[in-house]
Amino acid sequence: MQQEYKTISQVKGPLVFVEKTDDIAYGDIVEVETPNGEVKKGEVLETSKDVVIVQVYEETQGIGQDARVRFLDQNVKMPVTEDLLGRVLDGTGNPIDGGPEVVPESEEDIVGQAINPSSRELPEDFIQTGVSTIDVMNTLVRGQKLPIFSGSGLPHNELAMQIARQADVQGEDEEFAVVFAGMGITEEESQDFIEEFRETGALERSVVFLNKASDPAPERIITPRMALTTAEYLAYEKGMEVLVILTDMTNYCNALREVSAAREEVPGRRGYPGYMYTDLANIYERAGIIDGREGSVTQIPILTMVGDDITHPIPDLTGYITEGQIVVGRDLDNQGYEPPIDVLPSLSRLMDNGIGEGYTREDHGDVKDQLYAMYAEGQSLRDLVAIVGEDALSEKDEKILDFTKKYEKYFVSQGTRENRDIEESLELAWDLLSVIPSSELTRIDAETREEYLENREPNFEEE
């Protein structure tokens, strides 16, 4: 039952304060009609005996004490249907691609329903992204939440598009879909994403939500929830394997801070609200596999670290909630490597569940450990060379340095258009390890070394 009021006491930023209300529920949809007939949508952010705070999704310009506020007695919902695949929507779920009107099969509450922990299945099926540094070194598994930590100006959007194009569940018959949500992106980035999805054919299996930087901040707060509601419908109702890419979570958190400041809440670290951890958890924990049901939701949130500071509240809290991180390295990017993923600070906590015999290949775990060990040693040697010079290095050290250069040139840098399957990536890894004397490969047992290194003659270009 609709209730209409004309009791606005004040407007502060995106918030409208309404007095003398009766039985208004948190999360209710609101329509604010200005004197000239313009209707703006929002939702109830806070309700009390004296005042109801409404968060308006659009600009509050034109809203005054003479505006009418209608409470529609229903929560914000996302109209969902399988026909959303191939469509481009704005941050509130309305089509912006010029296509036909969406006829929903149902409308789902965007808050979603928490997955009962006892109903969760352990994520363990390998998802191939076609990116060697992820597939071999920081493997993504079905149902995992694995964020990408990047920095301003780094090519995280290109990496996101590469994963969206190439990602696939190996050995599965189920249909694979991508739900992509861009939050606070520029007009240029928005057009780039749309063109890339269309030109590569990735749009056919994708639902794209685009919230632009020029859109109001409150809209940015519902965009990931709209995307995840769509993903949950495709996964748990239609049995699809769904990969959700959320970029940029830093823009989302800044919108959260803006609304919190307008409410005059006591700020936490760096001015962000104290409940940001809970808010982020409500988003990230919507990934997973439900026991006894087809489909899954896997998440790759992307965030830009302010000043490349991994201890900043956004990456810090994200790291507590999620299962690892992929770090985009500025030094590698400056050297022209793409995608410039720095594997040393990167981590996938669920990797061991999805690799090895029956998932990827029986040598995968040992190869990953050896690559890490050699690359870490090579980086230490580079620091040493900067102090004492190359003349002080032993023959073994020189080979490890040679491996490190080749590892970055051939393994890390593959270009944004090359899609390597796991077999190609592992074979390339063995080619790189053959540069080092077999006796130094102590993370791999002798029998496996003999099997994969015998008669191996890698053909690397001369440095």
C-alpha cells in the first residue's frame, strides 16, 4: 500500500529527510516527485520514530520541501531472465543498448539470501582463464572469490576483459556465463567495454552493467547487488557456471563513504564508514556453490589501491574476506609486460583444491612451487647485482638470473589477445625450468624431472 507525504525537512547531498511518517520499512522503494512532475527513485536508508532518511539514486537538484514522497511498500528488485544474456544495462538494471524491453521471468530482491554454511560445497573445479600467471601460479577455482589488486593507471581493465573473453570451466558440460559490473567508470571506459564485448563475441554469454562516473554515487551502491542477483539467478535457477567481474570496488567504497558523510556518521579509517567490512562481506560472500544444486557463482572483484598501498582499508578488508589476491605490478607494467601480474605478492588460497591429477595435471603443484622458488631467488639476485655487480655471481646464479628474465619475457608477458590453455602454460613452464640445472630443481622429485625434462630443447630467442 502506497503512502504519500509532503513533509521533507531537509535535503543533504543524495539524502532526503522525511518527517511525520508511519510504518515505513528499511529498504522500501521511494519515488520523489518534484513540483514540475519529475519523478526520482530511491530507497529508505534509515527509519526511526522521528524521521525517515531516503537515499535518492539520481541528483537531488530540484527536490525541496514542496516535493511529494511516495513509499511503495516494496524492496528494490532486479527483473531477471535468461534473456539478459547479451544485454548492456545501466547501474540500476535498465537496458542502454537500444535492444527490446526486458520481459522478466521473475523479480528478485537485490539484497539476496545468505548461503547456509552447511550447504556450501568446497570450491575445487579449475577455471581456465587463459592467463599463465593465474592458471599455473594462482589458480582460480569454481565458487571462489579472488580479487585483483591494481593501481591507478595500470591495465586492470584490459586484464578484466581478457578474463571475461577467455574464462571457461574445464571438463564441464554446463553453460558458462559472465556477469560484468563496471562502477564509477568513465564514458571512454564504458564505450571501450561495450565495443570489446561486442567485437570479440563475448557479449553473447555476458550480462553487462555499467555505472558511469557521471552517475550519482548512490546508484553505484546498488550496481554490484544488481549484478550478483542476476548471477545468482543464472547460476542457481538456470544451472549455469557464472563468473562475476566487479570493477572498480574502490569507486564503490568511495560512494559508500560519500553517503556515510552525508549522514554525518562517525568515520572509521581514512574516513570510510566503520561498517565497510560488513558491507563488503555482504557482496563477496555471495560467491559459492550450493550443495545439491547446479551452477555456481565465482567472483573476481577488481580494486585500485590508493597510492599502490596494499594496507589501505579497501584492499586490507578485501583481503580478510576473500581467498587470496592477484597483484598487478607497476614495475612489470613499466617494462611493457602484459598482463603485468606480479606473482610473488599474489596468492590463491583455494588453488590446491583445483589442481593436480583429475583437475589440471599431476605435475602442476610441483611446477608452481619451483617457479615461485626460482623467481623469488632471481629477484633477490637482482638486488645483489645492483650492489656488487654481475662479476661476483656464480655460474648457478647467472642461470637463475637468465631464468628470471625469460620467465618475465615469455611466461608473464603473453599479450592481452593470447589465450593459453593449461597444457601450453605448463609446457612453457618446463621449458623455462630447463634453463636451470636439473639438480637445482629441488621442489620437484627426480622421477618427474626426468619425465618432463628429458630431450627437452626449448627454443627461446637470444637475449
